[in-house]
Amino acid sequence: MVEALNEIAEEMPSAGQIGTERVNFNSFLAIKDFIPPQYFDNIDLQRESHRKQLLTQIKDEVELWNEETHNFNMLWDEQHYRIKNLVEADIGDNLRPDHSIHAMNLNKNCNKWTAILNLSNRDYIQGGELLFKHWDSPVRRDNNGRVIGDEKTSQPQWINEQGTLIIFPSIAEHGFRMVVSGTGARLYVNFEGEPWK
């Protein structure tokens, strides 16, 4: 299984060139096929070697995006991850950031960037789509065929597909729609930095 990740690393271009499509909106970046679908069966995030390599690839991409956008002062070794398993009736539509500023954390390191990697195939889950307060849901058509939304300010259609990586400032409010049926999973990674800049 380590061989699968090594194979991905050898085949993958350097950060900034990974994926089949890249869409950005303000400080948000979405990368389609950050991990190509054919590799998912060989990745086991319970194994430390797999997890470390994947987190390193994500860190490299976030680091490059940080340089291209905000250039926050970062502590790249300070990262925290969690896997969110989505099950029927889960709902996360009360949007909230991964970092908030308050009196108790003014002089402490804080989350500055969040990365979300979709681990699940959309064939196994209905609902659970990502929501962002400042990035509109993907454009859709109503029953009469009229377009709802603006492509310039909307998420790409593929944002919830397996292997898509989404990077955004941790202060951005986000969540997900209710899971109607099935199960899914996402990897959330938070990157810390010094409290100023």
C-alpha cells in the first residue's frame, strides 16, 4: 500500500500542478483529482506511512497557495487532522470557521488554513454537499431549465467528488448539507500559524 502512495508521488507533478482542474475564488482553491480515483482503493489512512505521505502532499499544496495569496506566517509542522464520517441524517448547515478570535486565544497559535479532501465516492452518498458562506453552491437548473447561480461566484460542479481537495482560510465559515442517505467521509486538515499575520 505504501507502494501506491509512492507511485502517486512519483507520477504526480509538483505542488501547483496537481489535479485535472483547478478553480479559485478569492482565497478558496479547489483541485479536482488531487488524488486520482484509481488510487483510493490502495490508500489506508490508518497506516502512519500512508497518512504522513498524504498529509505532506496536502501541506505542500497549502504552502504554495499561502505564498500565492495571503502569505500568512505559518508553522508548517503544526497541523491537525480529523476524518469526518458522514452518515444518514448528519447535518452541518450551521456554518462556522475552524478558527475564531476571542480573548482566550489572542497570543496563541491559531488555525490559519483548512484543507478538506473528499474521501468518498459520490455513488455511495446522497446529500452532504459542502457549504461555504462566501462561496456559492454550484450552479444548477430549475425545473424550467433556468440557470440558478452565477458561474463566476459558484463552486465548481465537481467540488464534492472523490479526490477533490479544497483549501481556504480557517476563518471562512463552512459546513455541509444534510446527508439524505448513504455514508461518506472527508479528511480535514488544519494548519497553524503565529497569531499575528
